[in-house]
Amino acid sequence: MKPDSRLAGKLGGKDFIFTAEYLPLAGTDASFVEACTKSFGNRLTAVNVADNHYGVAMSSLAASVALNRAGIEPVYQVVTRDRNRIAIQSDLLGAAFLGIKNVLCLSGFHQTLIDCPQAANVFDIDSIQLVNLVKTMNGGLLLDGTKIQGEFSMLIGAVANPYMKPLELNILRLSKKAAAGANFIQTQAVFDVELFKQWLEAARKEGITEKTAILAGVLPLKSAVQGQKLLDTHTDFHIPAEVLNRIKAAGDEAAQKKEGSKIAIEIAKKLKAMPGLRGVHILSGGNEAVVPDLIAAI
């Protein structure tokens, strides 16, 4: 079966696509999810639901179901850090049973980079193998050859870091994800537009953009401190010094937040004109209320 989600339909067309993210909280209060759904507006094709992004939170599966019931199409996230292939396949069957139609396959931040550094990781399979696992399940089989009873169909997503060096190996890894079955790729936050353009052009020359849709990550920084923290804790993150200096020079906390959103809009407008790019993925970082204004400005 072919995936029949709204996002799948958009990928099959020519419209510029907007997606965003939702970071569930460590709690069970439904009002938080309801507030999130109200803040997104109606211009998003789908919303990613993070899987224990910064530490323990409501499961991506439960929050995805809540968004789905509220009329927002979710992208269920699965990180291989926390589950082996048995648990992953079981959760995916449950997600399909509950009406989830999109999945994003990730390795996940190492536990030392989140709020649970004492936790043991799993990493039974990597993100490329996870993409292939979902593709196999789309074919009606579990990894051991067991036939899936009933219908299973998921649109498969993966992630990419356009700034990882060397470029040749970066594109090779991207091509492996496309070959494994990724229908769309969401990138890490883009701040250096010129370097991203080089990466996208390399992907386009390899024919990757014809096989899988590329959605560029856009992150509205709330402050220069937030940007510096991302650089300090994630060695593969890339933010030019002039971006941080510009935000810092804006002034107080409110002014820096406004400047961060302004920069995100400027970047998104530049990205929108690039051949081979299918859309923008807004990395709201828990600041979901900013998403509608960003989309309207873009």
C-alpha cells in the first residue's frame, strides 16, 4: 500500500511545504497539547512530535494520537537510542493501528546530551537501518519475515545535517537514506545559507532531490545565549558568528527574540527560491506560538 497521509499527498504535488515540530512536556495535562494545537494555525501540512528530545517526556506515540484527534496531522518520531528492533516494530504496529501515517526515523541525541546522562543507550540499529525497517513493514513483513496481519503503511522520513564534512561522505550518507526508502528528509537548522546551497546543489546533482523531498530546517533563536549553547553542546551544529552577534546587538531578551525570528524569516525566504528544495521545517524548539507568524511572513 502507498501512504495516504496529507503529507504524502503534498509531496506528490508541487506546492511548497511547511512543517513544524512539537516538543511534548514531562506530564499528562491535556491542556498543554490543546494549547499547542491552537497555536499552530492551519497552514502546516504536518507536525513532528519529538521523541524524548531533551529528556523524559510524554511519548511521541501518545502525543501524535492527541494531535491527530485535534485535526493536526502528526509525524511520529522514533529514535533508536531508546529501543531495540523488537520494541520499535511493536510501537510502529501500534502507531499504524491508532491511525498514524507518517514516521521520522532518527538515531537521537546521545543520552549525555539530554537530561538523562546516566541512562544506558540501545542503538540496536541505526537511522538508515530504521528507514529500511519501516520500508520492509510497508511491504507487509516484519524483519524476521513474519507477515503483518492487516494494513500497514507509513510515509518515511529521515534527517540530515547539511554541514557535516567532508561533503562527499555527507552526500553518500544522504543517498543511502534515500535508497533505504526515505520519502522525505528534514535538515538541521540552516543559518549559513551559502553552505546549505552547496549541499543542496550536490544532492541535486546526485539525483537525490528527485527521489526524496528535502525540507530545510529553520530555527528562530530566542537569544544569543540559546545559539551559543547549541554550539557548545552539539559539535555538528553550525551558526555563523555574525548571526549570534546580530542577535546579541538587538538588546534585551524581547528584542533578541524578535531579531531571531526576523533572521529565521530572512533565511527561509532565501531557501524558498532554491531549486530542489520542497519546503521548510520550522524547528520551534518548544516555542510553538511563533510558528503561524513565521509562515505568514515567509
